Amino acid sequence: MTLTAVALAIAVVMLLWRYGVVSKALRKIRTESDDLLSRFNALRAAKDENDNRNSRDISTLEDRLAASEADRESLSRFVDIRDTANEAERIRNEAAEVLASAQASAAEALAAAQEEASRLISDAQVDTKQKRGEAEQMVSRASLQAAKVIEDARKRAEEIGGDALRALENADRLTATVAAMKNVVDGYGESYMVPSHSLLDDLAETYSHTEAGKQLKLVRDYSKLMTTQKRAADCDYVEKQRRDTAIRFVVDAFNGKVDSILSRAKVDNFGTLQQEIKDAAALVNHNGAAFRNARILKEYLDARIEELVWAVRTHELREREKEEQRQIREQMREEEKARREYERAMRDAAKEEESIRRAMEKAQGQIARATEEQKAQFEAQLAELAEKLRQVEEKNQRALSMAQQTKAGHVYIISNVGSFGEHVYKVGLTRRLEPMDRVRELGDASVPFAFDVHAMIWSENAPDLEKTLHRKFVEAQVNKVNPRKEFFRVGLADLRATVEDMGLNVTWTMAATAAEYRESLAIGRQIESDPELRNKWFRQQIAYEAALGDEEDVVVEAQAVAP
């Protein structure tokens, strides 16, 4: 109640101050108008006086001309006297010239006076009318506002509840404005970050990628339609031109900010951009208060935020498609490597099998020609070759079977303590005939240390086994945004228990060796405490880099001279 009374008092003071300013301006305008009227009256009086003076001069000259004519008539009898006649003619001509000059001067003075008077009257009327109109409008607005404040004050006792609600709404608006200003000044940081996968969860139940694109176009068209139909903003002006100008001002300002914000939409900044749009609306509404409360309507704000929602969903679907394409390409490369490995293994097995068969045929021929003692030796050699042939045939058959069964492979559980820390494990699959080749590839230059293998699980349906393990430990995913990343923060004992519950017989290595990582830590501690050892280690590194550079040069030269 106290806050309301203070606000009312401030409003009344401001209106009284504005009324005083307007009154002062009106008094000034009236003073200027009176001054112009006085100048006009003075000019009119001067004109009248000049007209009277010219009239008197003309009358005097006409009297002199009449006297001259009378004298000339009286002297007509003396016409023969040339000197008298010439004098009379001269007097008459002089009188006529004086009369003409006086009449021209009077006409010019009269025209100039009339022109100056007309200009002053016109300027005074226009200026007085304009200023009087502005003053009347200002006085009218001030009077209306003062009357409204007084009327509100009379009804305040009856409208305590309503005023409290309006005060609360104004407080919310001012709070939103203050928060928006604070966000603009201090930045948004990560306060409004919202995981984008929650949007995808809602989207996956109903929409496909094409549907998301259609929805994005639909909401953008709806926003444009609202602007065209003048449903985007409102203000309290009654005059149409002023109202349209104020609405166009706030809509253009708001749309400029929102278009800039939407251009930065990505899969991981929905929360921040949503708050930026709300802050833009709050600031535009705050600035629009000077134009009779010109403001963006909530329906239009919601429509622009809906654009952001579908823009982010579309971006997320595009990123998902990119990730799926990457996974497909990686799977194709992995399957191609596995296929080449199987084919190479079958070729090698076939060659080895052929070599063993020839050796067996040779041994059988030697047995036929050998003595009893030699037969025992050759038979033992033949038995050994037969065992090797069996193993080669099994290897060839296994390679052929894996090549034919595209789902067969190994699911590996590996860790890299030096790169990712303790209790972080990667659960993936490979269809390689030699699964350790895939593990060595993962430990290449992209990570500083090699991976340790804790389990290598053979399965005729490796993708299904991998998916089962991923779903079991989904809450332990290290990357909460991209579920295709295969790293999990979980205990190795839990992984082992899950695999054993499936009835799989697997050999486990529970402790991570992390040899290079632990050795690097030991070397770091040693060279930190021993300067001589540090210098020795540094020289070894320099020598290693030099030797590595020489090897690369040799490889380049060999490639250059190769045919």
C-alpha cells in the first residue's frame, strides 16, 4: 500500500511538473504572438501615416498645379511675351514631374507595406497556430493524465485488490527488465543451458526429420502472418498514424534482435537463446513504454520462441544424420578391413594347406622307400603335418564362416587410464579376424597412451550384445548428449557381473596395466627432483626426434625414386 501511494505521489508530481512546463511554454508562445501582433499594428500605423503624408503632398501639388494653371490663364494675354510663356511651361512641367514622382513613391511604399504586412500576418498565423496546437495537445494530454490519476485516486479505496494485482504485474515487468539488462551486461554463461536431447525425445515419438522441417516452415509463416495482420504488438495510441508508427517501431526492433538470435541456433544452446529472446522482448517493451506503452504481445513472443524450438530440433536431426552417416562410413571401413583380412587369411590358409599337402605327399613317398627305422620317423613327421593341416583347415573354415556371418565378431571392454581416468571403459565391437588390430588402431595418435584390454567377448551376434551392454549402463554414459559415444563411467566388477549373468564364459583382466602412463608419471617425478636426469631425458628426446625425422626423409626419398 505504501509503495502504491509513493508511486501515485510520484505520478502526480510528474504530471504537475509536466503541466507547469507546458503552461510555461504556452505563456511563452502567447507572449511571442502578442509581440508579433504589436509589430503588425505598428507597421499598419506607419503605413496609414505614410498614406496620409502622401495624400497631403499630392493635394499640395495639385493646389500648386491649379494655381499655376490659373496664373497661366491670367497671363494668356501676354502669350506673345516668350520669356513669360517659357517660365510658365517650366513651372507646369516641374509640377507634373513632382506629382508623378510622389505618386510612384507612394505606390511603392504602399505595395512594400502591404507585402511586409501580409508576410508578417501569414508567419504569425502559421507559427501561432502550430505552437498553439502543440501546446493544446500537451495541455490536453497532461490534463487527461492528471484527470486519470485523480480518478484512480478516488477509486483506490474500492479497487485495492485490482491495484495490488496491477502493481504485481508492473513489478514482474520491471523485474524481467532488470533481469534482461543484467543478462545483456553480464552475459548468459551456462545458466540457461538445456540438454537438447530432451527435445529429441519428444520429437522422436511423433515427428520424422521431414516433419520437423515442415513444422519449422509452418511456424515461421505463422510469425510472418501475425506481423502482416498487426497481431504482433499493441500500444495505447488512439490516432491511427501514431499507433501504426509505434507498433512498427517495436516490431522492427524485436524482429531484428530475434533474427540475429535465430541465426546462432545450434544443438546445444537452446536454453540460452530462448532467454535471449525473452530478454529482447522485455527490453523492447521497456523502451516502448515511452510510446504510449508500445509492446510486443505474448502470443507473438511465443511464436518466435516456437521458431527457435523447431530450428534447434532441425539442427539436432541434421547432426544426428551426420553422426549416423559417420557411423555408417566407419562401419563400412571396418567391414571392408575385416573382409580383406578374411580373404587374406583364407588365401594364406590355402597356401599353407597346399604346402602341407605337398609335404605330406613327399613324406608318404619317402615312407614307401624307407626302412623300418625310417618309417617310424616319417610316420611321426606325417602325423605332425596332418595335425597342422587340420589346424589350417579349421582356420580357413573359421575365416570363411566369419566372412559369411556379418554379425559375428568380438565385443571388447577396454580402458585408458592415462587419457580418460579411472573407472572409464569403452564398450565396442569389431568384426576383425584379429580383434587386437582394432584396439591398436584406437590407441593411435588420437590419444596419448595405449588402451588396456579387460575382456574380449566372441559372439555370433556382436551388435546385439553390444547394444544390450549399452542399454544396461545407459545412465553411466560419459557423454550425456551423444549416445553413440561408447564410454561409460562404471565399475569393472559391474561389467563383469552383467556379462556373466548372460552365461558368457570370458577371461577377464581386472587390473589396468597402463604401463606407459605409470612409467611417464615415474619419469616425471624423477626429472622434477633430479636436474641431471632431466637434462639426460631431454637429450634423449631430441635425439629421438632427430632419428624420427631422418626416417621420414628416407621414406619420402624412397617414394620419390620408386617407379
